[in-house]
Amino acid sequence: MADTIVTNSPAGNDSASAGWVVALVIVIAIIVGGIVMYQRGFFKAGPTDTTNINVTLPTPTSGSTAK
């Protein structure tokens, strides 16, 4: 009677290295995307406030005193 022999081959590291490559590509894409968005002004604040307030004060007369 013949015995059945099952040999498991050790797992390779191919899937782990592929994961690192994918992670590196994603990080590079995020960095490049951030640089492009910065150059196009995506992170700028809204329009600056250019309000000009002019106040006219009356000229004091010679007979008035400040109290």
C-alpha cells in the first residue's frame, strides 16, 4: 500500500513586496497631488477683505468746548 505524501511549499515573499510597491505608489501620488493642488491655489484662503470705511467728523466751532 502506498502512502500519500503532501508537501507544502513555503510561501514566497512576492505578495509582501507587491504590497510595499502599491503603498509607495499611493504615497507618491498623494505627495504629487498635493504639490499640484498647492500650485493651482487650491489651499488659498478666500478673497481678502478690502472694505474701506471713511468717517467724516465735524469740524469743531470756536465757541464749543469739550466736556
